[in-house]
Amino acid sequence: MAKTYIIIVAIAAVILGVYFALPNRHFVDSVFPLHDGASVFEYDDKADGGSSEVTFALTDSSASFSCMLGADTAKSAWCGLLLDLSQGEKAEYRNWTFVDSLIFELESSGTDEILVKVWTFDPDVTDISKPRTFRLLMKEIPLTKGRQRIAFPFEQFYTPDFWYDGEHVDRTLNRRHQETVARVEIAPGWNQPRGKKFSLKFYSITAKGVSNFAFGVVMFLMLGLMIVAIGRTHSYNKENENKKAEPKA
């Protein structure tokens, strides 16, 4: 019996050793720098009569964005940066099922908060001709002045009430649909002052998690070992009970 357990523990140790030695056991998807046909562009409110001012510059290694929201408080004001990961009309979404964190390396000035919005395709709600019907996952990200590297658990991103209300969606439809990520959006924080310019320079935006394939194989093998161990223990205990029940000569 002891020999069986030693063999099982040794096999488990080998499995874990191989898993931790794998070079690609983590899932990593680069939102920026761009790849696989992704695109990025800035937007503002001028088409709707607003007066916000935006500048944007893109290189292979950075994306620089600045905005000053219109000072007229009688009008709504908005601006932002949109990273389209779905390759436009191809609608080939990113699978972030196993993503557990988003990591930003950026430089900021003129603001202490941004909103990061992740838009996912929801087959129960989304009309691809209407961008706002994609499911919204949002998180307020605090910033400090200067260059910084910040990471947040993806589970902290939430679907706000105003999205359910604005799109008339039943709140029981609450699946996040991380398997179909379409866009990532950067917008000013809730309290960004009107008429004050803020600037952001992104060096990288990365979605990271545990590799689904490698992790799944390890979990399957470990479950198999547990079943063998439990079965062997049960068999051993049964044999002992039978021996005790046998009449003595």
C-alpha cells in the first residue's frame, strides 16, 4: 500500500514539474502593441455639436492620446481611445476565457483616473450593427502622474446598471462572455474637469491568464491520480475488513 502511494506521489511530482517547466503555460494576449489585424483610433463629440479637443499619435511602440473636454457644461462632452480587436467586419473575436488580469504600462498627466471598458459579443443581446449592444465590462483605474505599470484582476470589471437600462437588457442575462472580446476602450474618469487637458501614452496593454490547454491537461491527470488513490485505498480497506471477518483456525 505504501509503495502504491509513493508511486502516485512521484507521478504527480513529475506532472507538476513538467507543467511548471513549460515555456507557454501562461495565456498572454497583447491588446497593444497591435497584432492580428487589430486597429486603434480616437473619438470625440464634435460630430454631435460638442467642443472637446483630441490629439492622437501612433507608433509601433506607443500610442499617445490627449483630450480636453468641452468647457460648456450645458452640453455633454466625451472623448476616448478605441482598440478594435475584432478585425472589423470579420468579427473574429479574442478568446479571454482564462484571462485573470489586465496589465497597463503607460504614462499619464492631468488626470487621476480613467475608465477602461471591455466590450464583448453577447449572443442574447448583441446586434453587431449597434456597437452599444455589445456587453460592457468596465473598471475605474486610478492613475498617478508619470510612467507606471498597473495590473487589475479582470474579475473586478463589472457591467454597470446604465448599460442594462440603456439597452433594455434583463439583469438575469449576466454572463460576461469573455470568450468573445471585441473592443477595449479608454475614456476619461467620472470626475475629469471640463476644459482641463489630460494626456496618456500607452506602451503596452496586456491580457494575461493561465494557459487553458496546459492547465486542463494537468487537472485531468491529477484527477486521474486522485481517483486511482481513492480506489486503491477503498480496495485496501475492503481487503482488511474481509480478513478480519474470516474465522480464525
